Amino acid sequence: MYSVMELVVVSTNTHKVAAFREILAQLLPHIQVLSLFDFPHYQPSSDEGEFVERAKTRAIEAAKALNKRCLVEQWRLCIPSLGEDQKLL
């Protein structure tokens, strides 16, 4: 028997939060998925900076502020055949 673990999806996008809840409920039923809706006092950092660094920073900041395990989703369209031009997307 597993104890329930809380995981915060650092997002207020209802569709993304619902998707994470659905996927994780099937794979890891002992995880309770929370979101920023559960922590209205918390405001994530700005979206400035490079893609990967921004995601790391947001996850670490949220985990420290909320004292919870956090997952940050950062979506970006990447088309490798465009090379450096993909940054324009």
C-alpha cells in the first residue's frame, strides 16, 4: 500500500492540469495532483529566459515556496530541420 504523495502542477491552465491528472491517475494512482488553483497566494516567476532554464527555475521556486514536489510544464514547438530558425516559432 502506497501513501499518498502530493504533486503540484505549476499551472493555471485547466486543460493541462486535467490532462496531467488523467495520465497520472492511471499510471500512479497514489499521487494526488494539485495545481496553482490550490495555492492562489502563490505567483510563479516571470516567463523570461531560455526555455529549459525557465522551467527549472519555476519548478525550484515553486517547490521551495509551496514546500511540495512540483512539476512545471513548458511547451515549445521544436522542428529540428529548421535549425536555428526554430527559435522564431
